[in-house]
Amino acid sequence: MALPYRDVIDNISPYVPGKPISDVQRELGLTNVIKLASNENPFGCSPKVKQAISESLSEINLYPDGNATLLRESLAKHHGLKPEQFIFGAGSNEIISFIAQLFLNPGDESICPHPSFVWYDTAVRAVGATPVMVPLKDFTIDLDAIKSALTEKTKIIWICNPNNPTGTIITGRQQEDFLNSVPSDVVVVLDEAYYEYAKGEYFPESVLLLDKYPNIIVLRTFSKAYGLASLRVGYGMASAEIVSYLNRLRPPFNVNTIAQKAAVAALEDQSFISRVVSENKKGLLSLYDAFEKLGLKYVKSYTNFIWVELPYRSGEAFQKLLKKGVIIRPFMDNWVRITVGTEEENRILVKALEEIL
């Protein structure tokens, strides 16, 4: 007799992460391999984080603080919000799942830009709702098309800003005009995983809009610029009411002690973040110049990755570079996503591209 798997699972594919360095070394017999596939911080994490991790090892026999009190208070001070406005997850992708579980019933619709972060689609399908895919326009989220896709069944709109995998943004003015046009009973999730790289004159300061738009949820992460990808710490900011409902779905102790203390230490070292962002900008400019010399089409990025078109199908390009010891992320058609690395990693990438083109 067949087991009672839910029907919605038939339409869900497992998430495919970037290929680990150790797998490539083992499978291809290579010693020197660089990974430019998962938008990790090539400069690591703050020394303060390493110290905090070391000091927290004596507590690993104890359950974590389920309220994440110190992290909650640190973030409240950093963002100028109330502590009760924060929800924590093992990465912001866990919070995406909480949001879908909270607001979507079978038969509801949720609007997802495409291509964008794939977990929106998975989270929506997992609860039996319908993802409505809206294509990008000029590699950027098409807000007008999203407005046209709104129906009475729409419950959540996902806005990845900057967009992953294209690296483009919608501006503060564009975002607020959009929010003014969205019905107040539709939840708008502003996923800002790459905020630290993008913030500036044109990028929205979405946290400042939480009081004006009680239907928005802002997501951030410590996985990117802060360099804590393996510890899995993400957070969301919303009204205290929304957070109180999300907490009903949050598993107990979902963010471990080491992750919490590392995140607090990371937040305290903003000078490290400034250096990371500065080095990333240098890397972007260097790769733009290299891609232009190679005759490659690319999209200017507000993140730590670049959307690039290669003269091969993306899967073929991935395999060619893999044999050179360079891991990138294949996506669609001839387009791939390449993380900005250190100066040396970027040099290795460019040399490998020269050899396969």
C-alpha cells in the first residue's frame, strides 16, 4: 500500500545548492578549487565573531535562548524598532516558509517574480497555494506587471530586492509607489538579503516604512555580507501583530546559541562590513572590465554577484568551468550567476573564462 504523501509534493523539486568544493576536488581530482556559486562572503567573518564562537562553546550542552533575547535587543537598537517586531529563522528562507504557512490556504495565489529566489515558489506550493510567476523586465522586477497580476485570490507578493539572480534593484520611489497601489490586505514581503551591498542613495530604507504599511515584512540575513552562511541566521521585521502569529509557527530553538552570539558580534563590527562592501565594489568593477574585454554581456549588480551571459548553455558553461576548478551557478538559457570573489579568485575566474571562450 502506498504511503499517504501529499499531492502538492508532486510539483516541488528539491532545492539544489551550489556544488561544494570538496565534491569537485574528489570527483575531478583537483587540488585548487574556488567556489563562486553561492554568494558567500569571500572575506570570511569578523574576528569578533570568531571570538564570540569560541566563548560560546562551553554552552553547547544547553538549549539556546528560544527568544534570542540578546540578538533581538541588539537588532532592535540597530534598526530603531521594538524587540517584539523581530522574527528569527535558520536563515531567512525558513521565515519565508513561516510566512507562506501563515497567510496562504489551498487555492490562494502568491505572486513571484521570475527568475528570482526559488524558495518563494517552493514555500507557496508546499501549502497547496498557487504561485503566479511574473517575468522580469530588463532583468528587473516588473512592478507594473505584478500589479496587473493581482486578483482577489492574491495573498502574498514576494519582492526580492536586490533581485537574486540578476542583481538589479527597484528604487525607494518605485517601491513606495508600488506599495501605495497594493491592497492593504495583501502581504508584501521585501526580501533584502543583499541590503548591505545595495544600500545607498537609490535603494529603499524599507524598515522606515513598517509603521506606514502594516502589510509589509522585511527580511534580512547574516549569511551574506556578515559571512555567517554556515550558521544559518536570518530575521524578519514586521508589525508586532504579524510577528506574534509567525512565532506560533516557529519551531522551538530554531536558531542555535553559537549562531545567536555570532550574529550579535557580527552586528557590532560595522567597520568589517564597510571593508567587505568596499572590496566587493572593487571586485565588481574589475570583473565588469574583464567581461567587457571578453565580449560578454552582463548586468550591473547591486550585490556580490553578477548575472552573465556565456556563449554556451548554462549547464555546459558550468561543466567547462568546473574542469578548470571554478564553481559557478548555472541558471537558464546561457545565463549564469557568478559570485564576486577575492582579487585572486577573480583573477582565476577570468583566466578560466579566457581558456573556455
